[in-house]
Amino acid sequence: MRNPVYTAIAIGVGIVVLLGYFLQFDLLVNLRIVFLEWATILVATALLIGVVNLFIVHWRKSTTDQPNRVNSIALLAGLTITMGVAGWFGPTDLYSLWIFNYILIPIEASLMGILSVVLIYAGVRLLRRKPNLLSIVFIATAVIILLMTGPLFGIDIPGLAELRIWIGKVPAVAGARGILLGVSLGIIAAGLRILMGADRPYGGN
């Protein structure tokens, strides 16, 4: 087995954290809290390294003659201004909130608009290729949600708002729970494989 020390450390830490949730011993609980705090610090460090790497990559693109040079310059400018304002004035300051409300939220709304158009386009293509009951239900649900999300020129169709609320509370929630269950089972399976030493991402293998 390659990297037996890393494997032993990962398995030991995982077992201690896992037992700390089920066995209420002071030593296990304290060790679990310490390990989770260390994990939080490592995640924050990894995030910082990712931001620095993003800056370096786009700095190289912006200083060389490449087709997407303008996009890299815009990203660097936005990243520098946002981090500077939030770091100097604080994340809850009026300037930071202005960036959030008037730049980030409109960008997210534009992306959601593009997603809506792509969703309808994908539904129409699906309906043309495989015109079955599931594709019809898909395109009908997407159209109903889109029509009732935005203003419909002041037109009030009876029962459509209630149908949208029912779709959002029953089928959508059921699908989201199914996705979360799948993600949870995948995380558990990956965690068990790491605890058993089958996967060793910490060793670069």
C-alpha cells in the first residue's frame, strides 16, 4: 500500500470524528471538535489558494496576447475591486452591499434568464426527438413555472398560480430530496472507501 502513513492518519481521523457523533465521551467529542476546526481551516486555506491560482492564471492570460484577454482583465478588475472593498470596509458595509445588490444579483438574474431560455430550448428539442409523456410533462411544467414566475401582462389565469405553488412544494421538493439523498449516499460511499483505504486522494493516488 502506497503512503501507509497518510492512509493511517486519514483512517484514524475519520474513525475518531465518526465515533465522536455516536459515543458521548468527552475525549472523543473534544477530538472531533478539534479535527473539524482543523478541517475548516484547511478548507479556508484551499479556498484562498484557489483564489490566488485563479488570479495568477488570468494574470498570465491578460499579460499575453490571447483571444480571451479582455475577459481575463475584466475578471481581475472585478476580483480586485470586490476583495478590496469587502476587505477594507467589511462585508456588511454600504459599498459592499452596493456591489452585491447592483452587480452580483443582476448577473445572477441574467444567468437565470439564460437558463430559462436554455431549459425551454432543451424541452422543445426533447419533444421533437422523443415525443413521449415525460417530455410533454417536462415542457408543460417549465412553461407553467416560467409564466407564473414573471408578470404576465396583468393577466390572471385562474388556478395557474395554485398549480405553480403545488409544483414547487410537491414534485420539486420530492426531486430535490431525491437528489440530496443521492448526494448523501455518494458522500457516505466515498467516505467509507477513504476510511477503508480503497481511495487515497490525500496521497495523490
